[in-house]
Amino acid sequence: MPISKLGTSPPTDERTRALSIASCHRYWKTAGASGIDRLLLGLLIRSPTVELDALERRIAELRAQVRAAKAAADHATVRLLRAELRKTERAWDDALDPEPEPAQAPSLSVREQVHQALTLLGVPTAGKMIVAVNEAFFAGRVTAGQLTSLRRDEEKSFRTSPYARPYYLCAALTSELLSPARGLLAVSTWPAQIRIIGPLSPRTDFLTSAIRIAEHIARLIHAGEDASLAAYRLLTGMAQNIPGAVDGFDRAEPAQVIAAAGAELTIHRESDMHERGQAAKRAEKQLDQVTRLFGAGLKTARTA
Amino acid sequence: MNRLDTLRGPVAPLDHNARTIAALAVNPGCDRRALLDAAGVDKQKTAAYVGHPAPFGQSPFAITRAASFDALVKANGCAHLLRLLRETLGLSISEAAYADISDVGGNDSHQMRHTRTRALLKRAAAGGDGSCTLFDHPLLKLTVAGHEVYLEPSIIAFQIEGRFHVVEIKSFAVVDDQADAGQVAAAARQSAVYVHALRELFAAEGLDPERVSHDVVLVCPKDFANHPTATLLDVRQQLAALRRQLSRLTRIDRILEELPADFTFDLETQSPDEVGKAVGSVGARFAPECLSSCEMALFCRAEARGDGSTDLLGRTARDALGGLESIPAVLGLADESRPPSPEQLEIAEQLRYVRRLYTEAIA
């Protein structure tokens, strides 16, 4: 390993560097070239304080030289030295934050990512589907484990200061008892009847979300970019359970899925909306603002 | 607090499931198992406490696998299941209503869930407005050995044109339309328990029990993929066997009458020896088959070994020995070292004959 390639600092102030490098090099030679020794050596030479010290000295030196050149009215040298000074200062900046974060999509909180997925789907949805949609269309950094306490946290936040946030991730309510439906997440800004789950709603919501996903893929195609493989996989998996939406195990086509799901949806929609509407009216009358969003359980009535 | 609560001690009772009832029905003469199950005693813990822990139980991998396949079939409002039912039974598109009875408004007490199950099924049977098609996690009640137990089924009940079916989701694969015969038989036995319980519920509600079909829908993964497929399974035979066995089950009251009033299996107040004695004082009927289905099996086997009981030899040999209880007695009669009582004359003669054949053969 040639010594000159070990450091990245400019070739000034060689004395200290050379000293430390030479001693390390000697140690390395005597101790034998095991992997760990190499690692130690690399760490010592690349250690940020050593590098920063060297750069700071170089900057001070360059500034002095700029002043001297300016005094001598040597404009060409001043320009050259200033350029180098700026370069060294940039290197100093870089050395200060050694590993800048790689460029990524703006990081949204779990809450916002869930809201994003729910807004795409437009219906109360189980955690697993939210994760799948998030993975297929968005950043894909939500895991099922992160969703478990979300609803409870939102409820706590709503109870302490109601309507302080623009939206809350809340529960869907069962049509009969107006209690929170198991495992489903909804958005508080949706109309009340969307957040009610009647007997037919699991099916209609499934069909609606299949349509919404197909529409989103169609939008992406229309905009000139194709959806991810995961998105097609999600759509195909859903389409296989909708009569006439896909042929065998082929990849689902968004237009065909929208038509087939829409056809089945027209059969269920009327009675489902009727049931949901009735329950929403009841909820409006009977529940307070917290339970309207997070459901009224029967738990309070339980006796030990 | 009734007698059974005293037996169990101050812990929550364990639920019956189809597995335990199927196992109970396989060995209907075992008072010990009947009593422990009726009282909801944790047999696994008891067996470990008295020094005979059962190397027994389902593999955690199998449980996880079963749960994940179950979740897959039921995901998105039973999307897979609806497709399968439409394909195999011709369920009409409009019938898709689904009710989950795993809790009632956040309250998951047994009584609440059972009441709701009854209400929903009755409404569906009446065919009125808002009647459902699929019922997930219904909680059924069954009378076992004169004692009512709740049955926590992992099934879905569903109705098509007024006829109710049981859907059993199992994670063993059906490869080329063939599945493992043992697994299918076990599934059929368990489904029969559910069909039976559902029929009892219908009868109790004044409905025709025959509206519950004896055809069970068995949902399994198809071939080597994780794609569910459904087949119809006729459980008439298992149902008849189960009904016969359940009616023969010794009544718990009779067993309780013979026990002292302060008799208990309570693990907290009793020493292992005392619990062992208490368990031992209730008659068991050990058979080698118990080893694969009962947590107390090792305890019973050790006991049978200690007594030199003929139970160890298996049911066929025990029945062939016609009323002889212990192995030393059998050997004694065979080599004529023990005089036979008048009722043992016939069996003693047979044993001597067998012994003569045996000694000639090995001479």
C-alpha cells in the first residue's frame, strides 16, 4: 500500500501527517498485514480530526498568501489562490459532515404515509393492504408493526385537543353497534357513511379499492410512466378474486379490472349505501365527537 | 362456585376446541380426561407439575403457517373464499354479506359472542332483511358429558339458499387433487364436531337441524403455490361416530359424586404429590393412541406400567384378554402358577394353549 494514497488531504503540512503515517506504517509492517490492522490504520488516517486540522492549517496558509499577493498587486495569483481557498473550504465543509444522507424521497412520517395510502384507496382499509399500497406506489417504508398503536395514539391526541390536526386516522364503525371495526383504519375527514362498515361493506370496499388502484395505475400509464411490478402484482392478486377481471394467471389490465369490479359493485352498492347511510344517521344522533370518530365499544358496560 | 371450579382452582378455564372434543370422542371411557376437560384444567401444566410433561403440542411453525394461510383466505372481506364458494357451490354474486363475531363491540366475552352468534344465525335462517352469508368466528356451545362447553371454532359458517355449511380452512396442500389421508381424516373429524354443534344450536332455536349440511367446505392450498382451493367433504360417517361417542361419554355428575367434596387439582395450593394422587384417584383408560392426543398420556402410561396393566398392550390385545387387568395375572394364568377363578376358566385355557404353541415354536 503506497503511503501517498492513504490520505486525502492536500499535500501541505506533510510533517505531522508523514509522522503519523510512518509510525502506523511501521507498526503495520511489524505487526503483519492482518485485516484488522489494515482497518485500524485506515481509520487513523481517515479520522476526521486529523483531516480537519490539516485543512484548517491549509486554509490559514492560503489566506495569508492571498493577503500577501494582494499587497503585491499580483491579481492573477490572487484569483488562483482564492479559487484554491474556496476549494479547500468546501473540502473542510465536506469533512465536517463525513457521510451526507443519500438523496431520498422527502421522508414522511408513518402517519402521513398511511394517510397517503388511505387517500388513494378511499375506503376503510386493513393494515396489511395499507402496507401493500405504500410499497407499490409510495416510499414503501411503512411496516405492519408501525400501524398497531397508530389508532390509539390518534385517539389520545384527539382527546387532548380535538380537531387540532387537519385530519386524524380513526376507526371505521360497525353498522349495527357503532363500535370500532377490527383492524380497519379510516380518515376522519371522510363522510360518516364511508366510515361505517355494514355486512356488505367488506366486499364493496374491496371492489372500490381494486378500482382505485387500477385507476391509479392507468393514471401513471397515461402520464407516461409505468407502475411498479409490486403495483401490478397487487392489482392482479385482487383481480383474481373478482369475476371476469382477469384471465387465468395473466397480469391484470387496469381497464378490465375497473369494468369487472364496477359490474359487481353495482349489484351491492344500493343496499350497502342504504345500510351505511342509516347507521351514519344513527351515529350522528347518538355519539359524541370522540366516539363518532373512534367508535363506541361495549367495554364500558362490562362488569367484573 | 360449583364443583368444577373447585376442581380447577382459581384460574380461568381452558376452552374446548374441535381437537379436544375429537380426542375425547376417540377415548370415551376415560373418566380422567372427561373430568379434567370438563373442569377446564390446563392438562399441559398439570402433567408438567406432577413430573410427566408431555412432549406434545403443535409446532410453532405449523401454527404460524396455519394462521397466515387463514389470514390469506379471509383477507379483504373473504375475497378468496367468496371466489371459491362461487366456483364450487355456485353462490350468487349478490350474496356477499359478512359478519365477524370475534368480538361484539369490543367485548369478547363468551356469553356475549354466543348470544350474538345465535341471533345472527337465527336471523339468517329466517331469511329476513340484512341476513348475512358468511359468519366468521362463530362461538358455539356443545353439551359434552352432561356439561356445557363453549367451542372456539376457527371456521366460518355460511349459508347458500337457506342451507348452512361449515368452512374449514387447513394449511396442508392438495397436490394434484390428492391430499394426505391422515390430515383429511383429522380435518373431517374436527369439522364433524362443528357441524354437530351447529345442528344443536339450530335445534335449540327451534329450527330444522337438517338445514346444516353434512357437506363441509375444505379450503386448502392448491399444489405447490399458496393459492387456495376448495373441495366438498362429506362428514356423515364422522358425524355418526361422534354422536354415538358423545352419547356414551360418562356423565360428569356421576364421576363427581364419587369424589370427596374438597377434592381439587389446584396447582397453587397442592403439592405435586397431592395433585398426582388426586389425578390418580380418577379412573383413566390408557391406550397407546393417547400419546398422540392427550397431554396427560405420559402420566397415565407411567401409572399403567406401575400397575402392570394390560392397557399398555393396546386396545386389541386388551380386549382379546377378556377382562384380565394386569400383565402378571395373564402370565400367571398362562404358566399355571396362578389358579383361575371360575369366570377366568375359559380365558385361562386359551392362554395355556397359546403358551404351549409359543414354547413349541421357539423350542
